[in-house]
Amino acid sequence: MRKQFFVLVFLLMALFGNAQTLTWVDSMDNYAREAYLPAKQYQWTWQNAALLKVMVNEYEEATPERKAIYFDYIKRAMDKNRGVANGRKPNNVASGLGMAFLYRITKDEKYKKICDKIFNDYMKTPRTKEGAVSHIPLFTELWDDTVFMIGEFLLEMYRATGDEKYIDELAKQMSLHRDKLQVNEWGLWVHGWDQSDWGHCMFCSQIHWSDKQTHRSPEIWGRGNGWIVVTLSDALSILQKSNPHYTQFSGYLKEMVVHLPALQDKQSGHWYQLPVRKGEAGNYIESSCTAMFAYGIQLALDLGLVKGENYIQSVSLAYKGLREYSVASVRDGYITSKNVCKATCIGNKSYYFKRGTQKGKAYGLASFIQFGRLFERTKQ
């Protein structure tokens, strides 16, 4: 009887000792896949693509027994959308990263054919005379959002095929967009540049948003810069240091994150809707850019691009702040993101300050999971 008792104790210790403690990131991952956006509900949109990209990340880092969860999610989502897959606009290109992932993992030519169609569509989209791709079809406008929408697909195609043309195209677009959008003082980018300055209002943009001399929009928007930071970070995670574009991308990432600790709100650990207007009346903490910025700083630390306690503390503050200020409970014990700025086009300061926030959204959940997972791995 005594022997049986000790065997039982040993088995219980082994069971609970090996059980993985769930974190808020795990809970949010479960909510995203199981309740917010099940694979059968996936639609070919840029919003959903942000979450799809994180599912690819989760697959790469998952234990062997859990890889099937993420693979099945991506496959079901993409198979549902095979008939509508296209790259006719940058926002349409974004979901193509899932098709490229499936080709990389399965080597099934049906996915490669879809990827080729997406890329061929993309190469026909309107561009500036220098070759920078326009974010919208009817007017030639460069938006910082574009870098992410096309970039994650191009990175997955490079991983799937090894063909340098995809990295070359991303490097070209990064450089051309940076030339038009970067603010030297901060290393960050304004939201948009309008080749024609026709004063039109496209989608939700504010009319006459571009300056008549510079053709640029006036403000540095948080999530727009987050898209760039994430794309650069992902590129550097994939490329070998010997790649000709590694130095270019690492320089771009460093210049974008170098001022971020000083712009962070130290109480909440968040950055602001308009990051360089810290403390201004009407500005507010914005969680999706916070997660994206912290993700980029952590990658920059891991790669040795930046050093110092201020960067380390900045990332820790962001992780703690997101959990304390920007996580909300939802049904059935799930949790979701909050303080996420609504989908946003281009305008002046007042325009951005008046954009409301919301809970959830695929890109909100994606940014939280992406950063949270990286931070937790780094601290293990």
C-alpha cells in the first residue's frame, strides 16, 4: 500500500510538473483561432492576414504535437479562399502569405500556381515612375501600411522558393517608400505621400491631407509605423547576415526604434496614437502600435542592433502594460485586446485623435500574440 502511494505521488508530480502553465498570450491565441476568427470564417482581407501571419509564426515555434493545430488552421483558411485569391491591390496581396506558407511546407504545386498569380497581379499594380507601388488603384499614393501588406507575402515567397527576386522587390519598396515618407528627426515615417495632390477623399481619408509642396501627410501614425517595424523585424529574422539586404534592413530597423523608449508612456508602458506627440491633449495610448514597437525593439536587442538598459526596460514595460491596461475578458473565459485604434486612413492631427478605439480586431490580436510570444520565449 505504501509503495502504491508513492507511485501515485510520483505520477501526479510528473503530470503537473510537465504541464505547461498557460499565459495570457496562450489564452488570446486560443480566442483568436477558436472564437474570434475560426478558419472557416476567414476572408481574403488584410485585417485577417495580420492574424494569419501570426498563425504562421505560431506554427514555426510550436512543439511537434501542436504544429498540426496551426497548420490545419492555415490550410483550412486558405483552401476556403483559393477561388478569390488575388494580388490586385497591396491589401489583397497580404493574405497570399498563407498560400506561400502552404507551398513551402507541402510543396504542392497548386499553392505555387496561386502564389504566382498573386505575384503577377501585384507586379501590374500602379506605381510611381521610380517603381514604388501605389496603395490604391485610382490615384498614386504611397502609404506606410503597404510595406507590411506586400512584405509578408514576399518574405514567405522567398522562404518557399529561395528566389532573390522577392527579397529584391521588398528591399526596393522599402527604400522607395522610406525616401518619400521618413522624418529624419525621428527615423519614423509619416502616413502617406500623394503624387498628384488632387485633394480627393479615398475610403476614409480626410480630404486635402497632403501638403502642396512636399505631397506628404502631416502626421506620424503609430500603427502605420508598427507595420514597418514588424516587416523589417521579420525580414531580419529570415535573412542571413551575408545577404546583401541584411545591412539595409538592419539600418532601417535601428533608426526606427532608437527614439522609441523616450516616446513611451512610462506609467502604462504604451506608445501613443501619434507617437511623437506624447502628452498632447487629445492623444491617447494605442495598444497595437505598442505591441508592434515592442516586438521590433526585442528583435533589435536579440540581433544586437541596439544595446542598453533603456531598451530592455522599454520592452518589459510594454509587456506588463499591455497585460494591465489593454487586455479585456470576453465570453467563455477568453480574453481579447482593447485600446486598438480602428482601421485608419490619412488625415491631420485632429483626424487621428478622433479615431475611436475598439476591442479585438484581427490586427489587434495579432500584434499582442506576436510580441507576447517573442517576449516570453526571450525570458525563458
